[in-house]
Amino acid sequence: NVWGQHATYLSEFVIWARENNARLIVIVWPALNALEQSAPATARVVDYFASQGITVVDMGVALQGRTTAEITVNPFDAHPNAAVHALAAQLLAEAVTSTAP
């Protein structure tokens, strides 16, 4: 039931982009302190957007195999550190300049 509601909200982004002739690129972030545990949830989001022909940057895949300490600000702050932000920026730039939808 929760996924159905969430998918409805996600579809509103897709509809808006199509109605406004805007290219939508989505960055999907996992829980950085629980990469493997959040993978099933982020995969649903990635799959949804991909099924709609939307370009997706999957940070869960990009960060696979890295430890929490390698990707977060510090043990008390699970936000992405500067290196992860740089990686996300690089992947987004690649997505923007690609010819894929």
C-alpha cells in the first residue's frame, strides 16, 4: 500500500516533465549507513523511473562495496561526504550530456 502511494507521487514528476517538455533526470540515493538494507527500496524507485524512460543515476550501484566510513561525513552524520558529492556530480554530468532519454 505504501509503495502504491509513493509510485503515485513519483508519477507526478514524470507527468509534469512530459507536460512541460522537460528532461527529467533522477538521482536515487540509498541510506548511506545501510546500503544493502536499502537496496530493495531504492531498486523499486530506479525500476519505476527506468520503466518510464527516465534517466536514472543510481547512487546505490555507484557506492556498492564501500563502507559507511568511506562515504559519509562522519560516524554521527550519515550524509554524503565531499567525495561522494563529487561522484554524484560526475555521474549527473554524464547523464546530462548523454543522448539517452
